[in-house]
Amino acid sequence: MNMTSFIIDALGWIGSLILIIAYFQNSRNKINAQSPLYQFLNVLGSILLIVNTVYYGAYPSSVVNIVWVFIGLHYLNKYRKNEPVPASQN
């Protein structure tokens, strides 16, 4: 394994871990899905996974993560502008 592959693999694993942490903390009611922290973690984790999946040619996964990033950025932008974000319908 060369250094580039090692770095790309590490980024993919870190991205996966970030997404798992965000989901786990949301499931435990520690982070609200409508919170900026949750959206930021999803954006960051997905960006790292995009790097990994594009490098390895896993384009369907890349597309899912690209969409995930745009969703997160949309809501982070709403928070930045102090626009109302829909509350959970639980």
C-alpha cells in the first residue's frame, strides 16, 4: 500500500466514524438532528467519504455523499442566516 492509498483509506474511515458518532448521538438524544452540530458532522463525514469513494471509483456512494453534503450545507446556511428550521415531527 502506498502513502496516498493509506491517507485515502484513513480519510474514509474517519468520515465513517464521524457519521456513526453523529447518528449514535442523535439516537441517544444527545444531538438533535436539527442542530448545527449534527449537520456539521454529517457534512464533514460525507466530505471525507467523498474523497475516499471517488478515489476508489465507488460513484454511487459518492453521489449519495454529495447529496448528503448539499443537504447539510443548506441547513447550516439556514442556521447562519437565523432562518427557522423545521422542528422534528415526533
